[in-house]
Amino acid sequence: MGSHKGQEGLRAKYKFGDSTTAETRLVTVARVFEPSSRAFLQRYAAPGASLAVDLGCGPGHSTRLLHEVVQPDRTLGLDRSASFLATASASALPGMLFHRHDVTVTPLPVEQPDILYARLLLTHLKEPARMVRAWVAELAPGGSLLLDEVESVETSDETGKDYQKVVQSMLLDNGQRLDVGRLLTAASPAGADGVRQQLVTVQPTSQQVGLMFALNLRVWRSDPFLAARYSPDWLDGLQAELDRAAEGLRSLTVTWTMRQLALTR
């Protein structure tokens, strides 16, 4: 398939980790975003695909959803994490395969997929628009790149605002941004014949939000950037409030707006 192109400019450390704690968080993420993602795939994924690929598949929740909705001949999940892939492979359905690969490196280890799907992935990459162009070039003629990314996260809760301040500052320091959907509203990249897109809102329960945020903060607490920017006492207080929300002891209302795009080659 030719030599790999150097894509160092697109790589960034995945701050959310692949520990057991991070994997537990992704169970809740999958439950929260499954309804909107399912509707997106049902509306924009063309039937009759031979090969569908889940980019940055993690422990395989989004891969299973892609496989169930699109029903291609084969569904392949790609990720850099060996531990996530072990979990994904252990629960794979017939027709689902997993392979260790850095999705910022092209060519991908498959020949011209009909569908490439990425959910909550571009937030973790540098130069996301450039990565989108690279993925479109990987598609079979008539194939689609389906992107399911955050446009905005809104809350009127002070604890929610504090948490968002932490995550946004950390991502920006790492060359990433949470609201990556806003970068995807420009014209179609070269090689794409059409762009269809929509905005949808997702509002989890307080306990779901608290659980996702509390587990994230536990993963990040050792990050040198956070240690230098925020005092231990302040982070302890934030952790305690998130834990209370996860236990159902306080309300934490947060609304995600997702930008869902289908780019056809």
C-alpha cells in the first residue's frame, strides 16, 4: 500500500488515557451518545457497504454500533491502544475485526473503505481539517467519511463551568480543542464531492455527566500542566462536587451540541 506519510503534526497525546478508569468512562460515553450517533448513521451511511472502518475505535462501543446500523460485509476498528483493542476484540460480533494502527498515519491498513466513521476523535488531534482531507483521500469512489464531533458544551452550573475551564485549558495547551466541530463548517475539502451536515443536542442525566467528568479528572490529576495551573485544594473541591453528581447527590446539567457531517468522495 506504499510507504506511510509522516503525520507528526497531526499527533497529540491522548489526554483521556486508556486505563481501566478511562475505559469505565467510555462505557458511559457510549450510552450517552448512542441515540444521536445511531440516528446519524441511519440517515447518512449508504447501504450496501463492503467495508466500514471505525477510526479511533477505543474499546469497540462505536464499532459495534457502526456494524449493527450499517451492516457492511466487514467492520474494522482501528486504534493505537493495545488494551482498548483487547477489550474490543473480546466482545466482537461476527464480521467485526480490530487492528492496532495510528489513524493519523495514512495510508490506512485497508484498501479504500466505503465508510470511515469517527466519533469524538478530532478533538484529540492536531490540525483536524488536514486530517479530514487525508481520510477523504482514503475512501473508495462514492464512499463517505462520517464525522460525529463536539460543536459546543454548555452549562450554567458553576462546577460544570469549572470542569470545562480545566479541560479546555489542558487541550489547548496540547494543541487540541474541545469544540472542534466549529472548525468543520468550512467548504468541502479537496476530493469530496458533497457535504451534508446537521447539529444535534445531547443532554445526559446529572449522574452520567458527573460520572464522565469525575472519572476524567481522576485520569488527569497527575498531568503536569494541571499541577502547575491549579492548586491541589481547588482540584480536590472540583473532584468532590463531580463525585456528588455521579452519586446523584446534586444536579449537574450539561448540554452537548454535536456537529455531524457526511463527506462523500
